[in-house]
Amino acid sequence: YEQVEVQKKYDESLCFCSYFRLVIVFHRSYPTGAPAYINIHRPTT
């Protein structure tokens, strides 16, 4: 049971990391459009 909880937390953090990386890539591609994009697509935690 404990192992499952750890795995779930790991998956969530991994998802956030990939999302954050996507935001960084998007920001480099479109510096002016990034803030609005982040606000619209901000994940609800």
C-alpha cells in the first residue's frame, strides 16, 4: 500500500516536470505569448 502511494506521488511530480519543461520550450519559441499561455493552461492543483 505504501509503495503505491509513493508511485502515485512520483507520477504526479513527473507529470509536473514534463509540463514545466513544455512551458519553458513554449516560452523560448514564443516569448511574448508565454505568460498568457501559462495562465490559461495552468493545471489545477
